[in-house]
Amino acid sequence: MPPSLQVGPYTVIALADGAGPFFSPRSEAFPDATAEQWAAADQLDPGALDTDGRWRLQFRAFAIRSDRGVTLVDAGIGPADGPAASWAPVPGELPASLAAAGVEPSEVDTVVLTHLHTDHVGWAVVGGEQARPFFPNAEYLLQQAELDAIEEINPQLRSAVIDPLHKTDQLRLLDGDTSLRSGERAFATPGHTPGHQSVLVASGRELVAVTGDLLVHAVQLLHPELSYAHEMDPERARASREQLLHGRAAGTLHLATPHLTEPFITR
């Protein structure tokens, strides 16, 4: 069984899809980080540094399961011919991780795409020329602002992901914060991309934030003011991070992150 976190009636399941080194040095990815900040980050997440000194990151999605249904947050790096194949460690393992969690693709009724980077949409649509949604009964949720920016983010994803979802009438566009079902909601966290969104699961005084790329390394968890080179709007990304990490009501906040070594971190 993959790692999971129980919050009230919700089980948040971490679904591994792969792991490997980033394509550029971390000093380029976070040019403003100091030696002291790196040391603290390495102490918090030692697995993010491989034996060659490279940034090693995980690629994972998350399932949220309750008696109301199954929500999947993001769709990983995808198969060998997926859109992330030029840089990510494909083929991904998401189908096997879902099976290990006892989740059939047909059970997933909601897929939240946090943003349109290729390592987050890889299993959304499969089949190459015979393109089909991998989750046949799911409504795929994307922020309208993200689709509006697709030519700047990755124009190839229009034909690879968006058009097939339109064809099967499975794409739903959101405008900001949106309730998904009782206790689950998508909330806008722009900056990494214009329409980046995260997912919040709430039960009593416990919250789980499935972050997407709101933060991608422990150095941003410790120092949310640090910019990441691949953020399209660093100031908005910083504001979104700080709002999540410092602006929530009192209670326990669990972070479910795609790229840190451990899938769950409790603040």
C-alpha cells in the first residue's frame, strides 16, 4: 500500500510515478539561495541530494478517497511516449501505484490538474494517435487562466491533452477557488504558472494541502520568499506560498507535495 494520510473521512494517498535528477543544477534553479539555506534544506530533506550533488526529485500524484468518491490531484510524468519524455524518467509508475492503492482508473471521478507542466499531466491522456483520457469516468478540472496561457506554457499540450478532453466532454474550466465536494476544494495559487491551483482537504482542525508546484524543494518550505527559476511570476508565486504556509487559521496543516522526498510534511 502506498503511503497515506488519514484526515477525518478522507484518505490522502501518495502515488509514486518516478524519481530522478533535475535537468539543471539546483544553484541555477534557486539562484538566490545561500549556503546556509542549502544546509538547512539538506538537513530537512537529505534525499533531495544525490551522490553526485544533483537535485533529485520525486514525481508523484495524490488520490483523495472518501465515501463520496475519488479525486486525483495531477497525473504524473506519464508513459514512455508522454509529453515529459524529453526530460523526466518515463515510463512512469502511476498505474501500478494506483493498483497498489486499490484504485481502478474507472473509479476516479475527478482529476484536478494543478497546472500544465508536462510532469503533471502525463497520464491525463494516453494512446498517441488514438488519444483517450486515462480516467474514463472523470471530470478533469483546470483553471481557465491556465488554459488562457497555454501558448506561453506549452502549446503542444493543446493537441496532446486539451483537445482530447474537449472531445470527450471531460474538461471543466474553473475560475478561482471552487468547492469539489464536502471537505475538498480547489484554491488558486498562481505564480508558478498563471492558473496554478492546489487542493485543500479539511476535517475539523486538520487541513491537507496538496500543493502541486507551489513549492518544489525543501528550501522553499523553509524560505518561501526564495524564487524558483521556472516560476512564470515569482512575486505571485511567493505570495501564494506565504499565504498557504503563514496565512491559514490555527490547526494542523499537512502538506502533500509532488517533488519532496517524503510525500507528507506536517507544519
